[in-house]
Amino acid sequence: MSLSRRGFLGAMGLTAIGAAGVGAVVFPSGETAELLRSRASLPEPFRVPLPIPAMLEGDCEIIQRVADLEILPGLRTSMLTYGGTFPGPTIVSRRGTRTVVTHRNELPVPTAVHLHGGHVPADQDGYPTDMLLPAGWDHHSAHGGAVTRVTREYVYPCDQRAATLWYHDHRMDFAGPQVYRGLAGFHLITDDEEDALPLPKGDRDLPLMITDRAFDADGSLRYPSLDSTLRQVPGVDPDFAEGVLGDVVLVNGAPWPVHEVDAVRHRLRLLNASNARRYRLEFDPPTSLVQIGSDGGLLDRPRPLDDVVMAPGERFDVVVDFAAHSPGTEVTVRNGLDGGPVMRFRVRGKASDDTRVPETLSRYERLDPAATVRTRVWRFSRKSGTKSHSWRINGEPFDPDRVDAAVPLGELEIWRFVSDLHHPVHVHLDPFQVVARRGHAPGPYDGGWKDTVDIGPADYVDVAVRFTGHKGQYLVHCHNLEHEDMAMMARFDTT
């Protein structure tokens, strides 16, 4: 299928971004979401030290449990957690070495653990109806699913490149509030190729999970669920159907934290784990910033950037060089989309540095659009006049029992994502390569292997994708989690 720009707009009925409004809010900063303000007394930025999640190597057990954590200084916040912390522990796996993560559900609600970016069999992917139930939960579902009680093993083959992945809840209709309440953590895959590079390592390799939250006066999380128990009624207050933005930015679970660094290179593994918020990360004063990796691992070569624009679900691995800054310099990271702070680095002094960013990082196949066998079009849009299940793909709400596409393994395809508003599109099982935006070259943040791509209002993006290795049911969906919960998902089966 080949669509001209005029043909595309005509087919969608869009002549301007405003024509796509259908009741949703598109902020000047580029958000499709509504702001939820805190009632708590908020701390001054850059007072709380940056936490670093604990690391678990290889096979491990994680207990999903409620924990009272100090997120805002002096207040306690009840969170749903992996292992009693937010974020959960960082799992580290080796390429080619199978990793078994045993989850035990001691929460009051079911969960479904998705390894975001993982090349895994369908029964290990965390399909929304494949739930892990807590003890005593009376399961009633209109859909099937491989329901497990209390404990289950997720078996990950780890037959993929080194990459910054993350794991999070994917329970059908409730992923938004359950991730918001804390069910998210990093999962890093390492390999020989990456280890051989002279990149920053150890405590100069920082995983940074960026989220936004709102807090009530007593420190509890504010979230506009229709059912605060998350037991029966899905969805959010209709005023927040576009997505939920919080007014407090957390990095690794701390509000606007500060981190002391030597005046040397650091690797930052940036993850946007917010429900709906986008970020344009800017460093002040300007600091050398080089992208070395994307969702699916290393780029072929480094790419200098002035900033990093991230939609929910995206990861950017960057090397930041603080060497030009004198001791005592404070480098503030801000969100250029709204001017708000994110975090701060405080340069404490000079130190030796034997790292560098080589001109060649990795070699991998460049997918050729001319070699594709077919094009599939996925249209992401809101259904006007509905209060629930209002976000659609190709005009249909998600049905976990309906197969929306049967995709042969090994065949190269073009998938065209068409958007009415802002939608970060995520594809399960295998990464893809962005080949065009609006019929032109990919954008500055589209490089490398991606599994999540930011689609703007009245926009379309073409990606080349080939699925390999595993047959079964997988998902393509919007990673604005409120949109996802309100049915903006589609099932495809690899065959």
C-alpha cells in the first residue's frame, strides 16, 4: 500500500491538528493528557539524593507487595511494589543465558508482568489476560488467559542484543493505575560486544527512570481511578481520559533529585516510565551529550544531541561528559516542553577517566524498505461520543480474543502508524527501524532499533519490522497507559 500525504489526510478526515480534537486536550507542550495537581506540601527541587535501585543478577525472586515508602520528605506513600521498593530492583541478564524471574503476588490485586523490549515466547510476554492472582482472589473473567495463582516463573531466553529494557505491569484495563502506584523496574541485558567498548561502567553507568506523580496532603498518591481498590471497575474519571500528568517529577522514585558526579563521562540509561508525559531533556549549562543506544540496544555510531525528546516507554542511552565543568558546577536537567525541573548533577571534582565513545559502536542489519512484502496500516484515534473504551486502533476497541493481524515469522513488513493526537506506539516481541516520518526521513530521535515510537498529532510514521523466533499472540498498542487501558491495543499473532 502506498498513500500520498494528501490521500492520507483525506482518508483520515484530518486537515489540521485541531480537526483531531474530539474532546481531547493537546497542550502547547505537546501533551495529550490532563494535569492532576498535588495537595501535599512539595519539597524544594534538588534536595533529595538520587536513589540507585538494587541489582539482581541472573535468576531471582521478586515479591510483589504493598510498601509504605518515603517519596516526599516527611510523608509516607503506600505503593504497589516489586520487592518493596520503587523502582523495583534492576535485573541484570547475560545475552544467551536464560533468566528465570519468579514473581510472588502478595498484593491485593492481580498483575501481569511484561518485559518491555523482551524477545520472549508469547506465554512469557505478560499478555493482559495472563494474570498472576493473589491468594484468595476470586477470578471472574470474560476472557481466557493463562491464570496463575500467587507464584509463577517468567522464563526469558535473553537471545537478544545488550539493551536497556524494563518490566512493568500489563494487567488488562488496570495497567495505568498499577504502574502509577509503583509496578515498574529496569531489566538490563549485557553482552560481549558492549563489554568490549570503552564506555563508562560501574557507578558511572546510571539507570534513570523518569516518572511524574501527584500526591494528596497525607502523602498518598492521587490518581483519578473510578475504582480506587482496582478490583472491579476499570477506567479513570472522564476528565482524565486523555491521560494523567502529575506535577511532581520523580527520578528513580525521588522528587527532583540531585546526584554528585566526578568531572568525567557518565552513561545515563534514560527511561520515560510516565503514564502520559513527554519530556524534552535539556542540560543547563550546556553539556556534551552523545546518544549511544536506543530501545533495542547500541546504535551503529554515536549521535551528538542537543537534547533528548522522550515519549512514554522510550529509552535513550546517552554519554554525558562533565569534564568541561569546574568543581562545584551544578548542571540542571529540565523538561524543555514545560520548563520544569527534572533533576540536577553536582560536579564535585576532577578524576581520571579512561573511557571514550568510539566512532563505531555496533554493526547490525539495516532493514531495506524495498524488500518488504506488505504494508499494514494501524490507525490510532479516539472514538467520538464515548466515555469508556474510547481509544481505538483501526476503529476497534481491544478484544483479547480477536486477532487483528496474522503476521508470518521471517517476513519483512512496513507498519504505518497513523495518529490523530499524540500516541507513543509500542510493539511487542521484536524491535523495528523507523524508515520515514510523513514520507520524509526519520527524525533525530528515531535512530537504531526501536520498540516504541512517538507519533505526533495528525502524523504518520513508517517502520520496518520482522518478527522472529516465537509464534503466538502479541500486542501493538499506545503506551499512554490511560489510552491503553481504554482499549487502544490490538492483538497480532505471529504464525
